[in-house]
Amino acid sequence: MRGTCSVPIIFFGDGAASRTEVHEGMNQADVFDAPIVIRSRKQRLLTAKMLSSTSKSILRNVRSVLTAGSDTREALVAMVADFGRREVAPGAAARDDGAPFPHDLWMRMAALGFHGLAVPPEYGGVGADMPTVCAVARAFGRAGRDFGLGLSWLSSMYVASVPLIELGTDEQIARTVPRLVAGQAIGSQAITEPHAGSDVGAIRTRAVEDADGWVLSGSKIFITNAPIADVFLVLAVTDPEAGRRGHTLFLVERDTPGLEVGAPMRKMGNHSSLTAEVFLDNVRLGPDALLGTRGRGFYDFLGSASSERLVLTALTLGVLEACVETAVAYAREREQFGRPIADFQAMRVKIADMRIAISAASALIATAAERVAAGEDALLDIGAAKVFVSEAAVVQTLEAMQILGGYGYMREYELERLFRDLKLMTVGGGTNEIHRDMIARMVLAERTGVA
Ligand SMILES: Cc1cc2nc3c(=O)[nH]c(=O)nc-3n(C[C@H](O)[C@H](O)[C@H](O)COP(=O)(O)OP(=O)(O)OC[C@H]3O[C@@H](n4cnc5c(N)ncnc54)[C@H](O)[C@@H]3O)c2cc1C
């Protein structure tokens, strides 16, 4: 997120064979002098160390952009859009086709402040408020056209860095957050289990206390970032008799003996976001691994999940806008029966409905984000935005494909890929059925704020 900041530009390679691979013994100058390739987790860690001072100077500049005046959000959004267009979009189709996780792009994002966007300045981040993060996520989705990479980025920040700052001890924060902000570490939150999805209260992963700390055993499934993550927040049962009040969060480092990550799961879409099972086989943790308060884990998880849900909803809107842009441009240019298809009423109705959906989605997200920023109860608004936007994304992306006719079914125009990516959002972040149920409960309990 450089924009007007006068800091060095870092050129990372795109994986081409001619570029220099990051290796031991390189220094910061090497990173600036020649485009480099970061293919592995180890190379990412090396690069993060080399760039740590530069990242700090960029973050200082981004913070000053954010506090400089009322148009700063627009400036930041313009920078992110530019980054998305130049850096993210070009490799998105290849990542969908199985190209490896883009560690180099992750580091470039780190160097530009992405991973510290929602992290307060006192912990080395940018400290953007919720409306700004939503605006940035939307711009990233629209210009970058890679929902999966946005999912990995925003998840790491909202399920690891943000809850760590809210719940962690000084020592836990110092040990993890700077690494996450610098891109040296990637975060992941392991809640779901094979038999416990919507019903989080039914998890079985057990944490047993002994004289040395804790022993965790169980398994988790569908965990975003697990194959590349360095830091896991794991929800486990500490007090089986206490139900949801007997769940506790733990901070687990990847190299802890007994923690194993399964192979990346094969998914319908979002191939640039890696998902896997996490197995915990008598994982021994010290007493300092407990995160937050014993017995509060279920509720702490709900809190962080709701912020993550909102920023992913904003990302969804951005990707939907990208689909609509493609469809509108096509409708203007494609001629049948001697006229642009945009002249036909059936096409115009679709275009109008897309635009209406975007306006409504934008308003719902803005309302929820403003409430979060004001410190108000935003649960209903976030749920409403999530349900509406995820469903509008599915419906309108299919309509966009329809406007392109046969070409919409082809990979070249990317709509089928974006549709496959966006479909996740009716399930991820809590299914829409669960959110509707929650909204109905709040309405019936008159917790709506609506007269
Ligand atoms: C790509 C991907 C990434 C994910 N990332 C993570 C992650 O990083 N960490 C993590 O912990 N989890 C993650 N998840 C898990 C995700 O949160 C769950 O898939 C989701 O909560 C639903 O759980 P489930 O799949 O077990 O479905 P189930 O809960 O079994 O639901 C099946 C169906 O039953 C419906 N249903 C269930 N209960 C009710 C009810 N009370 N009323 C009405 N309908 C109901 C659901 O809406 C759904 O349609 C991820 C999932 C995916 C697909």
C-alpha cells in the first residue's frame, strides 16, 4: 500500500526461471537489485527477515497516509486497486489451474503493509478502521480477481493477528503478531471438525491440563491456510461438563510435535487458498499456550469470526463487481442480429438487476462497517450483509455468464472461475441458513434496532 509514500519499490519475481531464487546469505540489497523468486515457506521466512526494516518504514508511511485527511481512504483504495490489477490479477487463472501458493506475492503484500492493515500501530500495523478495511478488501477483489488469495490474506489477519491482539498476553503478542504482519508467518484458525460444523458447540478436540501445561488431541477439517500456516488458533474442550462455556482457544505453533497437516483438499474453487485437515495427536503445550480466558473460547471465536465475515463479504462484493464489469463490457461489444446485445431488453434487465444488487450490497456492508467502527452491536447487520451479498454474488455471476453466452462457459473470460470461488461464501463464515436463523432470533427478541 505505497501510493504516495517514497520508499523503495520491491520487485518480486513471478516464478519465471530466469529470476534469482531467494537463498541463505542474500541481503536486503540483493532483494532490491534484482527480481527474486520466493517459492517456499523457507524462502518466505528468509525474505521477511531481510525486509523487516523496509516494511516498518512502509508501514509508517501508510499510517501517515491514513491519518492525513478525509480522502485518505480513497487514496488507499486507489493504491490497492493498482496493486490488484498489476500484481494479483495476472496470475489468478494460473493459480486456479494449480500453480503453487504465491509466497512471493504474499511477501510483496507484506512489504506494502497488507498483513498489518487491521493491526493497530502499537503492534506494528496500519490501524485501519473497519470501513477502510472493507473498502480495501472490495478494491482487492474487484481489481485482483482472485477471491482465494484475498481469503487467505484476510483470514490470516482476522483469525490470527486480530484475535491475538484482543486476547493474547504481551508475550504471546510479541511472539506472533510481528511475524504475521511481516509475512514471516501465516495464520490459521482451526474450529470445524468432521462432525461439528455449524454446531461448533459439539467439537470434541480435547485439551487436558497436567502439571506441565496442556495436551491436545483431536482433528479439524476445512482449515483455511493450514498447509502454509505457521500459527494456529485451535478451539478445544477444556471442561466437558460446561458445554460451550467449557471451550478454550489455544495458540499452537506449526512445528509443535504431534501437529500434522493433511494434504490440500481438492475444492470446487478458491484454489489459491489452501485448505486442509489438521490432526492433533497428544500435542504438548505449555501453560502459556492458552489464549484468552479458559472457558471463553467459544465466545471469543464468535467475535473474531464476525469481523472476518464482514471483510470477506466486502471482498465478495469486489469480485462480483469484476464479473459485472466483464458482462457489461461484453454486452456493449457483442453484436447479434446487427445490434449490440446490450440493446435487447432481456440483457438490459440483467444489467439493471446487477447494478441494483451492487448498490444494495454496498449499502449493507457500509452500515455494518460503520456500526463496527462506532463500537455498536453489529451482529445482525453483518449477518444480513453476508447473506445478501453471498447470494447476490452467486445469482448475478451466473447472470453475467449468461450475458456472455457460450463464451461465459469458457475459462478465458474467467466468469466460471469467479463463480466457483464466490459460491463458497454461502457456506463459509457460517452458512446462510445459520445466519438467517440468528437474524430471526434477534428480530423475535426485538434486538433489531428497527422500529
Ligand atoms: C473452503 C472452506 C474453508 C473453510 N475454512 C475454515 C477455517 O479456516 N476454519 C474453520 O474452523 N472452518 C472452516 N471452514 C468450515 C466452515 O466454517 C463450515 O463448512 C461451515 O461452518 C458449515 O459446516 P459444515 O460444512 O459442517 O456443514 P453442516 O453444519 O453440516 O451443515 C450442512 C447443512 O445443514 C444446514 N444446517 C445445519 N444446522 C442447521 C440449523 N440449525 N438450521 C438450519 N440449517 C442447518 C447448513 O446450513 C447446511 O446447509 C471452511 C469451509 C470451507 C468450505
